[in-house]
Amino acid sequence: MLEIMEGSHAVAEAVGYCRPQVIAAYPITPQTHIVEALADMAANCRIDAEYITVESEFSALSACLGASAAGSRVYSATTSQGLALMFEVCFNCAGMRLPVVMSIVNRALGAPLSIWNDQQDSISLRDSGWLQLYAEDNQEATDLHYLAYRVAEDHRILLPAFVCFDGFILSHTYEPVDMLTQEQVDGFLPPFRPYQKLDAADPISFGLFASPDYYMEFRYAIDQAMNRARTVIPEAGKVFSEMFGRDYSGLVEEYRLDDADCAIVAMGSICGTVKDAIDDMRNVGKKVGLLKLRAFRPFPVNEVQKALKGVSTVAVLDKNISLGSKGAVALEVRDALYGTQIPVYDFIIALGGRDVRKKDIAAVVAHAEAGKGDTYYGLREEVLK
Amino acid sequence: MNDEAACVLFDSGHRACGGCAAAMAARLILDAAGKDTIVVSSTGCMEVFSTPYPETAWNVPWIHSLFENNSAVASGIVASLAKQGRKEKVIALGGDGATFDIGILCLSGAFERGHDFTYICYDNEAYMNTGIQRSGATPYDASTTTSPAGSCSSGNPRPKKDLPAILAAHGAPYVATTSIAYPPDLKKKVEKAVRTPGPCYIQIHAPCCTGWGFEGEKSIAIGKLAIETGLFVLYEMENGVVTKVKKVVRKPVEEYLIEQKRFRHLFKPRRNDAEIAKIQAIADRNAEKFGIDIKLKK
């Protein structure tokens, strides 16, 4: 049944249906509504979870790490500075193969301080060994949590997962959401079955130190699990679509791309604006399409190659910048298309919450088709002076 | 191992230095806590010498995550066990650097929240794993690699942080200090801490032969001298009140200092009476504060 819900509250409901046993989180804008809602659910026995009110995001993820190692399904949520504070623990969770699931309500990183949206926070953790899924709207943001738990806890994967959705643009926006029931979620997401756990009946050691004789093999094993996720995510997405009718069987999603000359590549809520802009451009005869990335880690190399095979121009919208280089998405797309003659133009856009309108998307396409790109879009020259 | 009595919970074959008090502490802690214990170690000497992959000295469930987060990891484990209805005891173990300095945020948070676990600090009074740098637990005038004695320095310029008092102020039901030189005292206090509901803290004075500069066979003797001079006091605090103190016939601090290279600069090239007197004054204040002096009848 469709309900009009704030993004944060929809996600909190979905997380509740995933039956987390331990939740540890710390307030930070624009994530706070999620953990407030979960605290309220715990206080009213709507969820059966230990809720730890930690003193920092660093401890939030550390507590999740401990609880996961002890055999519980865990949940946390954060954004921006909070995620930056978790940096060390993020690498640890992945290295210890603990399937923690965390919502990232994407927000810019300071300085200067900004509470508004871009994707610099999660992108900056791209090398940490977490699966990264990005949602376009609140429906997808809720559904991806069910998917994330199922994939992360799969014994072929055993990796932690970010479910990323844009701060304010989604988290604070009311949209119709088709919320699954507890029974439906239980049918899709089996109870957590830890591969190993801290247990006095069967004592094992977690988190040993590895000499140069062993370290590389651990890293390789994580990377192999990431590679397996390229098939396990679509597999779980297919089951989801068969059960509930919404299709998440692809690591990417195409919109009017079949006969497109110019392809826009993007992640997150901006895809909604892009689709509208594409409809407008199509109405005046411009053959433009969208390739939306649902997964950024693992990066869907084959899907990107296949989807962009027939286009003549690619414009990538990056809500992040790897300072001193380019946007992270464009670098990956260019790598995927290496050896082809398809030009890939990068546009750094919407940093720190700057609004993007349909006419901006049209302008980006015009730039790319004129052979211009690898630039920031929408800089205010008068501020730079 | 089937024979429980023969099961050594902290096993031999690890890579600690000969005479390492931290290794002795680990064995005594588990002797006291028993096999139904989950240990959370912070990064440090003990973690490194006991768990070089693919080996481990731990015959209880053991986890190491990071340097500064053992209290937070323990919080999560305690919550998870509670949800599962499991009864294992949880001990977080850290050196003084992990405990006094980099991990104090997590430690304070976990104690304020009142999780049922025991935090044990093996206090060897400096960052030993990285090569003897000063920490908040390093005593006044100790020479370390980041507080070296020199022509215009007599070593560490600050006294030891009073961490037991800080944790008692969090409302911890049981806070105790002990020493590797007094194994029955150590075991008794660990037993009491793991039995006591809520967050408990034990600080184990653990002389480091490598870092302090003495021969490994002297670890116990040096540990005893710390207590006998009043520079480290053995006591228990229950709900913020000191309930038990080990009394001693006090020896001059010089007897303790002169045995260790970290205080050598107080005696060579020439004796520094002024600094030795300051250290004696620290011991005198400890003695007065805790009432440790046994008055001998004349």
C-alpha cells in the first residue's frame, strides 16, 4: 500500500522490518530523523533491538563491529563528518568480513562546513571494502536496505554495505512509498546466520595481525568477494522483483538509452531530474538517455560497457571531486570504456547542495555534444573573483 | 582441550619479551575470569605478541579491532549477548596508551552508559609497542623516547593521570588497582570485577623490562618496589569510595628509581637530589592520601 512518508521515516520503517538486533548511532544532520524514529520504535517495543546511544560515530560503528562479531544483525546510519570519523572502523569491518549495514544520508564534507547534499562522503570511502548502493528515490532507498542485508550476509559475500541516499533531497522529502509488511520482508530476508562468531563454546580469534607473508591474500579475498557481489546483488534483486514487482536485478538501470546519441551517467536523486530533462530533450528531437548506477562498489564495469556501447558521447555527473584529479564516477566510466573511441566528459555538479534544474542537465548535454567537459558546472564566477 | 583443568586460557608460545609483565597479567586475568569470557584487545604489545596470524595464544573468544575502540567494541558485544540471552563475561584489555589517551573517549562513553563489562588496563607507563614513547600514564621524570632526559630536561614533565578517579567519577561500581607483583591480589580483584554488574575498571601495574630498562628476571621485584615505595598504590574503590588499601612499610623511592634505566639520569652523571626529592614528595602524597604507611613500633 502506498503511503506518503518522509524519506528518513520510510528508511527507518524498512530497517525495523529487517529486525536488527543491535543499533548504535549518533545524531548528525541530515541523518538524525532515522535514528530518532528507530529509538521511538525501540521505546515502544515495535522493534526488538538493543539501542546503544554512543558518544560518537566512531563508537557507533565500533559497537556495531563488536555486536556483529558476537553474532547479531546490526545497523547504523550516518553522513559526512560522522562517516569521516568512522574511517578507520570502516576498513576494519570489511577486513574482518562483518556484514554491517549502514545508511549513508549523503552530505558534503567540510571545510567549509556544509550540511547540504553531495556524495563526497561515501565516495571517499570507495576503497574501504564496503558495498555501495545508491538510491534514486525514497522507494528505492527503503528497498535497497532489504537487498543490502541479504547480500552482505550472504556467505559468498560477507562484506559490509552502505545504502546511500541524498541528504534533504530524499531524507527530508515526502514521497509515496510502497512499504512492505513484516511478513513480506521475513520472506525475503532470512534471519542472520553468522559465518563465525565470538562464542565461549567455540573460541576463535578475530582481528589478528598479518605479516607481509599473509596481508595481501586477505585484501585479495575481500576483492574476490566484491567481484562475487557483481552476480549476487542482481540475483537478490531478481528475487526481490519476482516477490514484490520492483526490479533491482541490475547494478545499473537504463532510461531511454537504446537509441541515444548522448548518454548521461549519474547516481542518486539527480537521476529523477535527469529523466525529466531527457523527456523534454526527446520532445525536441535530441536523442539523450540515462545510465543510472545503482552500485558503485562493486563498480559495474561490464554493465557500463554494454550500456554505453552504441552512444557517441558520454556526460558524467559527479557529485564529488577527487581533488587534484577528476570526479570519481567519471574516472571509473572512462576506465570501463578504455579502448573505445567514445569520449567521456566529466561534470562536477551540485557540490554542497547547489540545486540542479532540468535546464542545467540540458546545458551539460550541450557542452558534451560540443566536445567540452571535464569541468565544474555552475560555478558562480562573481564569487571566485 | 577436553581436560578443563589443564586448559591454559592464555597459552605459551607467544612472542612477548622474557619477563613481560603484560603476558603474566593476561594469564592471571584469564585464570581468574575463566573460560566463559570474551576478550576485546586494543592494538598494542599484547595484541601483537599474542596473535601473529595464523597463530593465537588465546583459548577464549578474542577480538582485536583498533587501538582506541576496545570499550566501544565491548559495548556492542555486551548488547549482542544480552539480546541473545548469553551469559559470557566481557573483558576489554588495553595498554595505558590505549586506555589513558587515545581510547578515553570510548572508555568514558561505555562507562557512562553502564555496560556490564570489565575494563582492564595493563599499565606499563608508556607506548611500548611503538618504542617507549610517553603516555598520560608515564610517571614524572621518566625518560622515554618522546620525553627524553637531556641537558635541559629531566624526562617526562608531568605526573601520572589519575584514571581510576576519573572512572570512579563515572559512577563505576568497582574500580581497583593491582600489580603483576601480587598475583593473588590481581586474581581476587579480577574475580570481583567480572562478578560485579556494571562497568568495572582494573589498572594493573605491569613493569616493562624493555621499556624501563632492567633485566627480565627482575619484573616482579621492580613491581614490588613500586608498591613498597608508595609510587603505585594498591586499592579498591566501591561506588566511588576507597574501601581497601594495601599498607606497606615504605622504602625510599630511590630504591625503585635506581634499578631502572628510565630514571638513570637522576643518578648519572651526577645525582640530582632536587628531582629525586620531588618524586619522593609524590610518594609521600600518595601515602598520605591513601593511608598506606604501616607505623613500626619502636
